[in-house]
Amino acid sequence: MDYSDIQTIEHDVLVVGAGGAGIRAAIECAHHGLSTGIISKSLLGKAHTVMAEGGIAASLGNVDSRDNWKIHFRDTMRGGKFLNQWRMAELHAKQAPERVRELEEWGAVFDRTDKGLINQRNFGGHRYPRLAHVGDRTGLEIIRTLQDFCVHQGIATHMECTGLDIILDDNRVSGLLAYWRDTGRFVLFKTKAIIMATGGGGKAWKVTSNSWEYTGDGLGMAYRVGAELIDMEFTQFHPTGMVWPPSVKGILVTEGVRGDGGILLNSEGTRFMFNYIPEKFANETANTKEEASRWLEGDKEARRPPELLTRDVVARAIKKEVEEGRGSPNGGAYLDIASRRPAEFIKRKLPSMYHQFKELAEIDITEVPMEVGPTLHYFMGGIRVNSDNQETNIPGLFACGECAGGMHGANRLGGNSLSDLLVFGKLAGDGALHYVNSLTSKLICNNEDIGKVIKNATEILNRNEGNNPYLVHEELQNIMQNNVGIVRTGEELQIGLEKLDKIKSDIKKVYAHASAQYNPGWNEALDLVNLMVTSEAVTRAALLREESRGAHTRLDFEGEHEDGLRYNIIIKKTEQGMLAEKIIRESPSRELEEIAHASLDELEKGKNGE
Ligand SMILES: Cc1cc2nc3c(=O)[nH]c(=O)nc-3n(C[C@H](O)[C@H](O)[C@H](O)COP(=O)(O)OP(=O)(O)OC[C@H]3O[C@@H](n4cnc5c(N)ncnc54)[C@H](O)[C@@H]3O)c2cc1C
């Protein structure tokens, strides 16, 4: 067939996704003279990045001068239970301060300290106040700044344009087929390189802080052309999502509430986190209320309160309290900042939280505690990339931001995503630049490949009967929520896989019989294919990891196993279907290993080579 009448747009580099990672990557490419385009499912500025609340982690040392990249690196590795790609965690910790200052030069206005420096707040798992922030609306400031800067770089932004599949020429990237969401018309992007920056896939779960855009599209597109996924078993359940009213269940309550002094209580009024301090963190965590209060007042000798343990620990603790009958009326715990801080402080530092609870739950958080519970929040896993240039195993395909895996290991620290977007967005841009400049031959988009993508997409419109895509999505969410949740067993995962198999065949028969124009049923049906890849990948990887580590808890394999440190799990496409397999981890350099295991005293005093 001849597809020459399809709209065609050419760029040197096409960035898929206009969140922090995508825009930062595009800026790097355009800055070096490449013709650069960005496509996004929604409007420019409406990505997840805009929703980020608490802040961006970087060891600027503005509030506590003892902080430095080594301690940030150490915190990140410990938070990730030592499964992070060592080199990624190193690059991230070293380069985050530079990326934050650059953002400031481009116009971002962060909250200030008394001395006029960028202010930094405490967050779970970070040893020192490290999160640069703008109240609890940090993401808005970051995206606004990047967006402004990007439009002045001559980057072409194609909004409400959804990528469907990558086109390869001799196993190298040569294009991407997409459709305009309003008209339903197809558009072919001819390009030498693609940077995937589509974020995660939280919409595979019923209770999630993620928006409609998070359907794992980048993971699906990359997987289908042979890219590998890594660490997919590690899905982060944020401990504090709203639990009531039902219509807003899952919406995030920022960790900033606990960073600014909020405490967790059960229905008996007990501050229960003191009962859940893991041995590994005992030396660095306050074990009395009195010490925790001293820390809040700024006593540098006091240790951090247990509410600021890593997210996996806090989420499991809340779940346990509920299971043992000490939960709040709507199945969560109480998060109390009202009794800890004056109303004026809460309204100034946490304005979005104040409004969110006022508007959505008719609760004044300056007077009463909030009710909170775990919500699926973030994907540590994603597309496997080279740590230095973000290239995948498919030449010309790069990935950065939440859709790329490896940086956070088994658990991400709050604030480390926004810095990840900027650090690895830039590196992906650099990587694509070098790749494009090294190309010598012309690339072709094969008609047959284009035809296949169009056929798969239009079959849904042409069927006269079949499955309702919304109901199939709901069923998939039930499976992931019940079988691949915050705690898992081999038996439940196996049953989940069998149920997913049925969903896979249901997806082949979904229909949205109507015109492609303004057809949300069709949009939903197309998303399902990627949600399916994402869900299967998480479940298969979760079955293979027979231990409990970070965000992955197996009731049938309690605790971390020594052997679990030796491998990461990757997912790849084979002729027999999806395969999950263990790959042996690279050994770190001696310097990094020493830093990760050094005492804080050594690192604060600048030992270890500095
Ligand atoms: C409520 C909330 C609060 C958070 N707070 C913090 C915080 O304080 N600190 C922190 O570090 N992290 C925080 N996070 C996490 C962080 O915001 C995200 O991990 C991060 O913004 C992801 O950025 P990204 O650029 O990878 O993806 P996004 O910002 O989500 O951008 C993804 C882009 O991809 C596009 N896209 C997706 N699929 C397609 C497709 N098929 N075709 C075309 N475009 C597509 C989308 O339209 C969007 O433009 C928070 C997350 C949430 C949900």
C-alpha cells in the first residue's frame, strides 16, 4: 500500500513526552543546532512534572553545609537498597546541583533562605534538608521555566499528538507513527533519533496518584521494537494518598507534610512509626518523641523522625496498622500537622495541600489531621539505558525520566525524580546529538511497517462488536491492585498472570465503533496495549524476584536475600512472548563502593578522596 498521503514531519530528533525530562532533553538537542520536535499526549505544560509538589533534590548545602554529593549518592543507594545502577546514581548526585542552578538562571524562582539562597526542605531518606522547592508547587515552577526556555529555542511542539509505534530501518530508529487526538488522523515523524520521555504506567492500578496520561506508552513502544526493560518489579506505593472521599482516593499528599513536621498516628492515637524502624536505619533514626522534636527544632545532633524513613517502609507500616485493626475509619492512618505547626506556617509552606483538602474533602488541615493511605505513585523500573548517554540497545532510541529504569534501584527517594529528569534529560540530549552526528546513511520508513501500525489501530474502529475498552481497563486495574499490590505472594502473582492472559485476548477484541475524530473510546483502546505490556512486565519480574527488597515485598520470601544484590531483572521480547531474566550486576568502582558504605562522619569531614 502507498502511505504517501499521510502527513509527514521531519526532525533530526523527536522527543516523545513534554514533561521535565522530555523538555530538558529537547533543549539540549536544539541548543546544538538539531532540528528538534516534541510530541505530547496532552497540552504543553500538562505533564506529571507539573504535579510535583515537595521539591527537587540536590546537595546544594544551603541549609546544612555538611551536605555534599557523596552523602546524596549514599542516601540514594541506601534508599534503592543497593540495586541502583551505580554510575547513574553517581552522575545524578554529582550533576543535580548544576542542573538546579541552571534552572534558576533560566528564571525559576525557588523559595529562599534568610540569606537569600535557594531554600531546601527535609524529605524521607535524605540525610539533610536537600529539596529545593517552591512551597508545595515545585513542579509548576520547573515546567513553567523549561517551557518558556524551550519555546525560545525554536523547538517544534506538537501537542495532543499520541505516539503509537516506532519505525525501524535495519534495526535503527527511522521514524514514529502517531495520531492527532482531535482529528484522529495519522502523522509520520521521520527522525534519526527518538528520545522516549513518556513517564510511568500507574494507570494500571486502581488507586494511584497518576493521571490519565500514565499508561506506559513509552515502555510499550520501546519493548515492541526490542528494547529491554529493567527493574520492573519495583513499583513505588507512596504512603500518603488521600483515602476519602472515594472519588479522590489516591491523590497525593506530599511528603513535604512529614518533612515539615507532620506525624503519623493510628486510631488509638499512637505515633506508630517508632515501632517500624528497620535495623539498617536504626543508627540514623530518632527512637523517642523527644529526640524527634529536637530534630524538628533544628538540633543538629538529633536524629531524624521515623516518619521520614523511606517510602516503602512507611507504606508497609500503614498497611500493617490497618490490617491489625488500628486504621482510620476509611482504611488509612492519620497524618497530623495541625498540632505541630501554626496555621500560618501550614498555609505558607503547604498551600496546595491546604486547598486540596479544603476543596476535595471539606477538611481544614490546620485544625484536624488528614486521613491517608498508600497509593501507586512511581515506576522505579523502565527502559534499560546506558548510564552515560541514555541510549537503549536499539540504535537511535534513547530514554530518560520516569520511563527509563536503573537510577533508583528498588526504591526512589522523594525529590530524586525531578533531579533525575534534568540530569538524564540533558544526558539523553547529548547522547542523541552524538548519535545523529555520527550517522552517515539515509534512513527509510518502510511502508509495510507503517501499514501494520495503522491496521492495528484502525481495526478497533472497524469492528462492529467486541469488548468495551473502559471495562477491560477496569478489569486490568482490579487484577493489578489485588494481585500485584503493595505486598505480593508467588501464588497471587501466578493467578494475576493467568488473569492478565485473558485480558490480553480481550484487548484484541476491543471496539470503539465510530469515527476516529474526538473518539475517547478509541484513545482508551489504544492505551490498553501499552498498559498490558507494563502490567505483564511488572508481574513477571515480581514473580522472578524471590525476596523482599525496597518497594517489592513478597510474603512468601521475607527479608532481603544476599543473592538478591547480585542481579537486576530485565524484560525482553522473544518469539515465545515476554521473557523475564536475571542479569548479573556490574561491580562498582572501589571509590563508589567506599562512599556508599562509609560512615556519615567520614563523608561530612570530606574524607574519601576530597
Ligand atoms: C502528584 C505528584 C507529586 C509528585 N511530587 C514529586 C516531587 O515533589 N519531587 C519529585 O522528585 N518527584 C515528584 N513526583 C514524581 C515526578 O513528578 C515524576 O516522576 C516526573 O515528573 C516524571 O517526569 P517525566 O518527564 O518523566 O514525565 P511526565 O512529566 O509525566 O511527562 C510525560 C509526558 O509524556 C507524554 N506522553 C505519554 N505517552 C505519550 C505518547 N504515547 N505520545 C506522546 N506523548 C506521550 C505526556 O503527555 C507527557 O507530556 C510527583 C508525582 C506526582 C504524580
